[in-house]
Amino acid sequence: MGELAEVREQRMEFAAGARAADDAPSPGFLDALDHPAALLDLDAQIVAVNPAWTRFGKDNGGGTGRFRGLNYLGICDATEGAECQDARRVADGLRAVLAGERRSFDHTYPCHAPNRRRWFKMVASRIGTTVLVLHVDVTGEYQALPAHSLADHYAELAHDLMNPLNALIGFIALARCDIADQVEAGRLQRHVDLAAESAEILQEMFVDIMHAGRDGGDGLPDQRASDAQSLAVSDLLREVCLIQGCALGSVSLDVDDRLPDGTRLVVETVPLKRIVQNTISNAIKYNRPNGRVTVSLALNSGGGVEIRVDDTGIGIAEDDIPHVFEKYRRVGDAAQNGGGYGIGLSVVKELTEAYDGMVTVASTLDVGTSVTIVFPAWRTVR
């Protein structure tokens, strides 16, 4: 029996116990559950937890392990950083269950440890005048999901190869103009150097693809990815921004680098380039004439590297934001006007999570969009 099937069976037993107790289940029922479990009242206050919940909380930064009396919605609403988007979804679903609008709600989220990749499913079920909250380890079932189709991988790779290929073509065209106009040698050399860098990125990506094919892989980095070498994030970001400069048109691109000198990230070069290229490319593509893109680098409050790309573009409607990471799904004006392929951000999310990071999107229609990529502190070297 799978983990989720066991959870359904345990919830049925719990509900039966609640009915036998005149709609007010005893907290003692929680101890019979194998997974971390908490009982909330209809104000979202935690009235009881089982030992598994206490252990789970302590293992994931829960401090002293004293949870009774805390407000679960308050905990979700106070969450910051890379986990805030998952916390908001949990809070919205839990509010619907507390209000009686839904009988249950579930949400799967990553909860990675330094030496292990994990996924949990948070399940909230209304039982009488209480709500039962479970956190179920679904790592085994999550990793057993079918791999992407070959067509998906071809589409992703073609999409990503277009960025350096377009830059290569663009810088060669500029170099030809320099030769025709007999401009100073320094400018010509700069455009030739940028074309060469674009060609090197293409070469790196082709090597990466060939290695994946030879090893029977799927084109993504090894999920363990623990043997990745550290790289200078600031240098890589500036290199990518130079390459993307060929596609700017009337859009300006600024870099706000606040990383301490010498900060390095334990991530493989090609995947990080793909992450940054796709994010900046989207910010340029969906900007407005004479718009602005700002790429910021900093350490967050937890000590992890944070890369944020802000644009002054067309923005995304609030209802569309939950769908921006869905592959081949184009939202808003991009869908209406045929812009893009609906691949870029799905690749960003997939690659970022392969290195234990998280991606969040905030946007206001007709104002602009902010994409934030955060890697955990244990992948940062200073």
C-alpha cells in the first residue's frame, strides 16, 4: 500500500473516531497516526500534535518543538524567502477548509535536506469542528513519476539553445557592420569576443547533452548534484548579461550585485547559465519599448544566494501566476499574441529545484514582474 493510500485509510479511521466522540475528537487519536499530524480548531490554532509532528518540526527548524497554542495560518503568513509561495498556497487552501468551502485540501512541496532530496504532501481535512493536518513524506512516489517524454526534452533543449545561438548570430552581424564601417579595432574586437563567448556556451550545452545521452540520462543534472564544483556567481551573471545584451533592443539591462566578494555557489555551470538566461530572456521578451530589466544578486537572511530579475513589462494577471511554471502554458498577452513557447520558466523551475533551490514569481498587470531564484545556504561558499 502506498503512502497516500495509507493516509486515506488513517483519515477514515480518524473521522470514525471523531463521530464516535460526538464531533469533538480526542487528541489521543493523533498518536495512532504514523505521519506528522496536528489538530486545529476553526480559528487555525493548534490544539494538539503527535510525537511525529514534534520530531518533524524540530528537524525542519521548528525550534523548541512547542506547537500547541500556535496559529497555523500565522505560521504560514509569516513565512519568507524561497518557501513563501508554497506557504501562501497552503494558507489559501487551509482557509477554504476552515470556512467549510472545501472538505479537504492538499499540496505537495519540496523539503530538501543537505544530503537528501525530499517531498512532502500537506493534507488538511475538515472533521467535525476541527481540522486534521498531516505532512506525508511522498519522496518515493514523487521520484517514481514518469520521466519527461523525449519530445519534451527536444523542445526544452531547442528553446535553450536559441538564446546563445541568437546572440552568436547577432554579434557576428555587429562585427560585420564594424568591418564595413571601418570602426575602431577595440569595438570590433569586443563584438568578436562576445560572439566567441556565445559559441563557447553553445559548445558547453552540446557537451552536456551528449554526456546525458551517453549516460542514459534525461538532460537534467544528477539529482544528487553533490559533486558540483563551486563557481563565481557574479562573474557568471555578468557574462550572461553581456550575451543577452544583443537581444535588448530599446530595453535597458542593469546589474545590482550586492554579494560579498568571493561568494561562490556549488552548482554546475551550464544549468546555472540556463536558469539565468531563460529568466533574463523572458524579462526582455515581455517588456515594453524603452523598458528596464534589473538583475540583483544578494545573500538572503538565511545566507543563501538570491538572484532576482525585475522588469517593467506587461506583467501577469493574479489568476495566471499559479500557471506560469506549467510547460507549454502561455498566459495573458503572451498567449493572445503568440509570444514564446511556454517553456522558459518551467525549465528555470526544474533546474533550480534540481539544485535544491526554489523559484517564486510576483507580478502586477501592466506594471512588471519579479522572478526570484533562491539557493540554500549550504550551497553557498564564502
